[in-house]
Amino acid sequence: MDADLMEAISLGNVRITLQEWIPFGENSLTYISTNIGVKDRCQFARFSSQKLTDFTGNNMSTDTGLTDVKILDFSEQKFLNVEAEIKYPEEEGIVQVEFFGIHVSARGHILFGLEIESIMTRMKDDISIDLLSRTIVDIMQDSSTIIESILTENQKDLLFSLFQQSLHLRPKYNCFLAQKIDPLFLSFSQYMDGGDHENEIAQLIGSVRSGHDLAKQHFLFVGSTGILLVGEQAHEYDSFLVPYCSLQSLQLITGVLFECFNHLNSLIDEGLRLLQELESNPYNVARIQFVMTHSFKELHKLDLVLKHISDSIKEAAMPPEPRNDIGYKLLAVLKCRKTQRILNARLIALRNSFEEAIKKIRFIERRITSVNRNRLVKHVKSSSSNFERIIINSVTFFNNANVMWAVKLLFVVILFSKLASKFRIGSSYCKVVPMA
């Protein structure tokens, strides 16, 4: 594979943190901590994302691949720190050893940390960015699988509402800390050449938004999906970058929420359009009711997510007080307080979108109720009219039947009287001969 690489930049002594946000809370954290066994004497467990179906059996069969979880530290209803070893099957000839350090916060911040020891034939002091970018894709998928194996069913349901079929491809904000970079230029601007150097950096952190010279041979690159800090002292400033990455993970999830609200608003607008065509197509009622039911259920889930995000923004951690020039420059560049204010503004806009969608659903509900009531009144009137018609027809038929019986009776009486005139009851007719 090395022969296929177009290598422009290599990094040395790389540490990676991936951050994502998942709807959490004190109760969810307590539930997960109990399942993992934080208070057990033997604090070690293996987990699978496969759901148990036979609760009475003595055996459980799963697909190959489990996650070993070792508890490092925890605080009830605040955070949980564990170490996870990935044991998923790989293709023949591939040996992959992955140990993740995982931090789970009650406010929903999930941090995955690892240090690169080697990739393929490259050792830790000379890691190609091209190889690293391929590895990070695998790490993102594995980290998603790890956390899914310990989430509650309610959390999985909320995540499915947010990401649908892309649950394993949830966006994460990546942070790279490298003590070495080759080639080593004098300024960050020399890496922003619009060519191979900038393209390779973009493979790691997305489109590069800005670059900064922090100190001699210390550079910071900020991208759309990650951040890269390079320099001999890079590992000492993770406390500045982790809060920033946490806020950026909230930025990513608010973007996902915005797309969800757009989708639901389009669905609700379809319901409004069908409502206008209701007179010409009465069968639209079933489709409109489905739209209302589905939209209301999804909006309820998104409302819960909004409340969790609001708590996370309010209690967002901030970088510590800087002690040197690099710290002051990082604090000035990252602007965490400003990002927090932007997130609050976006949250207000999302809340307005939620309330607008609820108003549309209430309007459709009132119209559908009115239409159903009018239809019921028409049906009752039609049924009453039909019932009256049936009564009138019955009375008419009964009267006609009485007339027919009277005519028949009269005919019988006339016939009987005719017969009585010819026969005498109790005597018979005979010819009388006069006596001589």
C-alpha cells in the first residue's frame, strides 16, 4: 500500500481525540454505569450491540466481535471513564489492535482518545497523513459501535430519529495533537499552498478555515470537522482544545437537528397541501392523519433532544486560564465563549422552528376535526333522511296491505252471500207437486 501513497506531509507522536454529542442525562449515566458494573468487585465486562431475545436461556450466541471494557474512573451522575479494547473481525492478514480511552459525561459529551503507535509499516514518529486519514475512518466507525453497545434503548431511539439509517456514520469532531511535522516550515501559510500540503491537512480536518502561528514551530489549523495542533509542546494543550471540540460537536448536532426540522416541516407542508385538496379528494384524510401522527411523534423526540442540548450548552466547560503565550493565543483563536453564544442563538432558532411546526400540526388537527365533524353531521342527516324514507315507505306499504286485505275480505263476503242465496243451511230444495 505504501507504493500507492502520494505523501506530502508526515506527522510524529500523534494523539487523537474524537468527540460527539449524544442525548444523555444523570439517569442514563447511572443506568449505563450500573450495567457496566462500576460498583462490582470485578470491574471488567464484555459487551455486544446484539440484543438478547431469550431471557430464560443459559447461552447467548452473538456474531464474532466483542468490546472489552475496563473501568478507570467514575463519579455517580457526573462522568464515567473507561478503557475499551476492540475485538472486531478483520480481513485475513490484517492485525489491528485498538484501545480507546472513553469519557462519558452526564451532559452528553462523549470523548474517545487514543495514541497512534504504528500504522502499516510506519512507526509512531513518522505517520503519513494519507495513512492516518484512512485509519481515522475506521476509528470513527469503531467508536460509534463501541458506544452503541452500552446505550439505553431510549437513547438509541433518539439517535435513530436524528440520523435514520446513518446511525453508524454519526459526525464527530476530531482533534489531532502532533509533536512533529515533516516538512517543517517557518509559518503555517507555507502549508496553505492550495496544493498537496493543504489537501493532505484537509483530509484530516475537513476544509481548512484558518491557520495560525502560535510560537516558533508551533502551528494550529482549524477545519470544518477537526483541528490540528503541531509542535513539541502540543500534548500539553489538550485542556484548551477539548472544550473547544465539545462545543464544535454541539455545533454538528445542531446542524443535524436543523435538517430534521426541515424534513418535518416539508412533511407538514405536504399535509397542508393535501388539506387544501380535501374537497376534491376525500381519501387524503388518511394520509394527513399519518403525517400528523408521525410528525408529532418525531417532534416530541426532537423536543427532548433540544432540552438536553440546552443543558449541555449552559454547563459547557471552558479552557483554563493560560500560563504562557501559546495558551493566550489559543484562547484568542478558539473563542469558546463566542461559540457558546452562537450555540444559544441557534438553539433559540431551533426552538422557534419546533414551535412553528407544532402550530402547523395544531392547525391541521383543527381542520381535520372540523372536516370529520361536518362529515359526521352530513352522514347523520343522510341516515335520518334514509330512515324517514324507510318509515314512510313502510307506512305506505302497510296501508296498501290493509286496503288489499279489505278488498279481499269484501270479495269473500260477497262470494259467501251469493252462495247463501242458493243454498239454505239445514234444508235442501225439492219440487212440490200439487195434490189432486
